[in-house]
Amino acid sequence: MTLPFSIDERHRIHTTQLDVPPRLLLGPGPANVHPRVLAAMSLPTLGHLDPCYLELMDEIQTLLRYVWQTDNPMTISVSGTGSAAMEATLANVLEPGDVILVGIMGYFGYRLADMASRYGADVRKLTKAWGEVFSLDELREGLETHRPAVLALVHAETSTGARQPLEGVGELCREFNCLLLVDTVTSLGGVPVFLDKWGIDLAYSCTQKGLGCPPGLAPFSMSPRAWDKLQKRRSPVANWYLDMNLLNRYWGSERIYHHTASSNMNYGLREALRLAAEEGLEQRWQRHQNNARLLWEGLADLGLVCHVREEFRLPTLTTVRVPEGVDSKAVARQLLTDYNIEIGLGLGELAGQVWRIGLMGYNSRRENVVLLLEALRKVIANGKAIDIVN
Amino acid sequence: MTLPFSIDERHRIHTTQLDVPPRLLLGPGPANVHPRVLAAMSLPTLGHLDPCYLELMDEIQTLLRYVWQTDNPMTISVSGTGSAAMEATLANVLEPGDVILVGIMGYFGYRLADMASRYGADVRKLTKAWGEVFSLDELREGLETHRPAVLALVHAETSTGARQPLEGVGELCREFNCLLLVDTVTSLGGVPVFLDKWGIDLAYSCTQKGLGCPPGLAPFSMSPRAWDKLQKRRSPVANWYLDMNLLNRYWGSERIYHHTASSNMNYGLREALRLAAEEGLEQRWQRHQNNARLLWEGLADLGLVCHVREEFRLPTLTTVRVPEGVDSKAVARQLLTDYNIEIGLGLGELAGQVWRIGLMGYNSRRENVVLLLEALRKVIANGKAIDIVN
């Protein structure tokens, strides 16, 4: 072969066969993946317009509607991670100048506000201490003051472990004629979510938490009301990749090529959703609740305090206050090196103050709780002479 | 568990265990995946900040630099498909009002223009018949006329099978003080690409073609010149998910969380890149060339005509003119149902006029060429009484 230049070999490194440690992922996500999901992902790749793949897309849509409890036709998996689907909700309904009211009670509220401002929206913020949630009265006051086109809330704030109650918020948004956008990244598949009954117009999630898949895809759903706002836009959606007008022509009956969707990733998502349908939502939510309670009791036995009060505490993700004099990073590092257990550190305002412990999807199991508690007890006790019961 | 509503079971479908047909993917992509890549993908999931995963990210960066022949520090895998990385190149360097000159000689040139206009750029088009390429003189004339901030070209136009020569274009862009943006979706890993020596400032690709991975990630690279334009922006990057300022803080030394990258997908990409490093670029490009030549000779023996003249024909993707009186869709359908072979149909202006045959990555093998040619001969001969040699 005649080449115009000689090949530069400097970056041609020779790596070993990949080997990864058997981590137990008990942080804010990803969680460990059900073996059936990994097995499904390694089936042969299909083309993104193969009749067999199109059938699988339909199954994914139906099963996503089940886990989200929605009839929304536009319910799909976005070819990106949860943050891409977050951006998709905003990019499709916000036009420059639209007022959006964002409820900020942690890191991901700020992210919503940041993204929305990049699309030229007039961003108004309703803030709350990290770990608390908004009351219905506070939301009403916010809507009265700001009269937004969209109210954005985080159902399960991954940075704080707080669960924002959503009962009555949909009615409120209808009263004020605005769309309700909700982050269900850390709730879908682990915590009760009723998209339609709660009147949620735009929702996004991820695959790697309550659904027990690897990261890489992101569930997205929009109601007919949100679809209507999209159709009435005066400007095109700035984000081509996430433009639901285009994606609808691929996911809907037209089957027009948009991008090359990942069949292997969607095999995994289908299997994860199939597992959820086999288990049943109520059973699944109950399992998450039971194992979280076991964790909370065990933490209390160790003298550790949860950051969020129980009423609003997420069963999927628990923030635990770091005791005085304990180095949170050192503890997390030792859990990883000595026990192959990953837990999360505090983010943003809670950096250094909490650990984040996830029990999500396939990982919400009694044996994981028992192991974590015992490992945590040993690590904290070894590291520092603090008062740990036992 | 007390629930506010009863669970709607209508979408709780019970699906069978996933089984997919063993397709031979000889269309425009995805191609079949090397078994070692699928095996790597099913290793246990790692957290996106796990020290072992961070090491793997470094390896991916180095190996991407090898296959692209670049030293660009900002060389990463975007958590989306090729179209997301395409959008990333534009979103990061274009500001509202910036002039971009797009060379359009097929479908993906139009996509670039569409995306660029959504970011408020002043889009100028240089067009060419589908299947042809631009000469250096035509590009010079375009630059003289439009004085753009960015010149965007498609190296390997997946809709036409044409290879745009890039020798001298980088020098031209420096002369006119503009950035050179190049689509290498259907060239990377199969066709010579010399990012640095050709003076390419922004490049994107996909994983599912020449690299032999499933779709789902997208290689992205930007030169220090392009990085400089990003740093001098007056407005923030509208696209949060693809903002390279933020992604650099994750891929660079800071390791600040941005999104939850897919460890499993990146395991696959690492293995695919490792295979490329084992084979060596020159060997790999030569293999693609050899098998393409075998295909072209076989097509000629069947009396079939390639759409692009040989000088500019891509070895990775061949467009074949559909003979008079033959239904291109029926032939493709029969190849799929009778032989499990997927080939592509014509796109855009070439709809109904060509088939698109891909020999990419792991699929660029002699046995695939032989099988396809024989299956194609039988299907065309059976379907229509047309003159096929033999």
C-alpha cells in the first residue's frame, strides 16, 4: 500500500487483556448489572432498521410505559446517558425567552438550570437546603410569582437522597397552565412513579440505577401536552441529536433513519425491563423499600445518622452523615481497596459531609446490605477511634 | 406497600427470551462485531470514577490517537453515536453568526448543514453531485468566496461511497485562517486517515464501522487550534451534554464528574482499538483495500456497475447501481430473509438507484465477499430475467 506519510507508531500501545475487579457498586450509580442483561447485550448486533430490531424497539417502548406508568406514545430510549435525556426534555420544549422555574434542592437542580439557560430560557430558581423537599404551598407560590411555561423538579435528588413528593403537583401545573418536567433518574424502577396519574409532562431517567442495566441509554417520555408545545415552536430545536420531531419519525410508524441506535445496548435494556415486568412493579418497589429499611436500621446501630428525614428518604439512595473526625474519602477508598465496594462521596454542598449509598435494581439485596454494613463498621473503626456501637 | 394508585398492568407485556437472527451486516453500518469485543463488553460494570476505569479511559485516548494519527490531547469517546459526535464538533466551535462552509456531496453534508444552522451559524453550501468529490481548486474558490470560520467536509460519504481527498486541504484552511472539520465516520479504521498531517482540526467518527464495535459511542478529536476557538467563545456552548469544556474536566487530569459514562461500552471500544493496534494500521487499511477490490471485481463479473469512479471509491463502502428493471428493495429484502445478509438501500438522491455494500472492520473478510456475491447473483437472477453474467 502506498501511503502519503509513514505511520506514527508512538500511540500504538500494546495493552493486556481487559480484566476488571469484581466491584460491588453501592454508590449513586451505576449499580451492578443483572447477569441476564449482560448476556443479552452480547448477542449478535442487528442493524438499526432490521425488522427484528424494530420489533424490539416496540417492546422497549411498551415496557418503559409500564415501569413509568404512562400511556405517552413518545416514550423511548435516548442513545446517550441520563444527562442526554435530561437535556432532551429541555431542548424540545424550551424556546428562547420561555420562563422555566427550576426547583433546586441539590446538584441536579442546578444542572437543569444550567442546561435550560444554554437554550436561552429565562431561568427562575426556587431553592431549598440540600436534603429537604418543596411543599405544595411553596410550589404554588413559585408558580404564582414566576408564571413559568415549565416547572422542573427532581423527583429523586441523587446528590442528597431526598424524594420530592409529587402528589398534587400536576394539578397545580395545569391550574397555572405550565408543563411539569421531572427527573426520575434515581427513582425509575426502584421508587413509585406514576407519570400519568401525577400529570408529569416530561420525564427522563437512566438505565444504570433502578433498572439494572449498564449506563449508555436513557429513558425519555413526553406527554401529548408537551408534544403539543413542541409542535407549536417558532424556532427549530437547537439540538439535532435530541430533536423529538426527528426521533419520532424513527421510533414511530415511519421508521425513518435518524441515527444508528445501539442494538446491543437496547438488548440489555429490553432484558432489564423484562426482569422488571417479571418481578412486577409493586414487588420491586417493596423490595427496594425493605432493603433500604434494613440499611437504615443497620446504620443507626453503627451510630451513623442519615442526612434526610425518613419521610422523604429515597430507598434507592441514602445519604449518611460522615461522623466528626472521619475522613470520608479515606473510608470510601478503603472500602474499595479492601472490600471491592464502591460507595459515593458527597457532591456539591454536601462534599465531605456525607456518603451516598445506593441500593438499586439488581443490587437491592439483603446480602449486599449486610456486607456493606459490616465492611463499613470495620473500616471506620480501624481508621479512627470513634464511637461505633460494638 | 401502600400506594396512592393501583398499578396499571396494561403495558406489562411478557416477552420471550431475546433471540436474534445471525445477520451478516454488509450494509452501511453497523458491521458485525469482533467476538472479543462482545466478550469484553460483558465484563462487570465499573463506576465512571473507579481508578481502574480512569486508567481504561487513558488507554482509549491513546489508542484513538493511534487510529486517527493525531497527538490532539482532546481525543475522547463521546457517550452517544456518531451523530452526537458530529454535533459536538459543530456545537463547540460555532457561535451564532459564524460562517461555516459545508461541502455537500451527499446526505451527511446536508446533516452537517442542518445541525450548524440550528446553532445559529451562517451556513454556506458548496455542492457536488452525489458520488463525486471536491477538487482542491473548488475548495479554494469556496474559501475565497465565503471566508468561513470553519470548512466542513465529509471524508467518507456514507450515502454515496465517495472518498473526499484531503491532501492539501489543511494548508488551504490555514491560508484562509479557518478550521477544518472532517467527518470520518466511514473511514476511521478502514481507510487511511492522518488527522495531524492533513491539518484536520475537528473530527468525529463512530464505533460500529471500521472499528468493529457495536454502535453507542463516538470518537471525537479536536486540535489545539479548535480548542483555542472554544476558549475564545463569547457565548456558552448551547449543548451541555457535548460541551468539551466540561468533558475535558472529566477526561483530563481533574477527573470531575460530568455524566455517567458507560464502562461496558468503553470496554468494547478498548478491545476494538486493541485489535486495531495488534493488526497495525497499514495492514488493516490494506486488508480493507484488498477485500474491496475483490468485491469490485466480482460485481463487474456480475455485470453490475459501481456508482463512484474507482479513484474516489471507498474500500469500506461501495455503492452499486441497481440495474434497470430491478426492484432494489425486493433484492435487499430477499438477501435478508433467504441469506441473513443485510445490505443498505440508497439514501436521499440515490434512493432506489443504488445498493450500499459495506466491508468494514471485522467484516472486511474474503469469505464475506464471496458469500455476498453469490447470494446477490442468485437473488437478482431469480427475481428478474436480467442479463447477469453466468
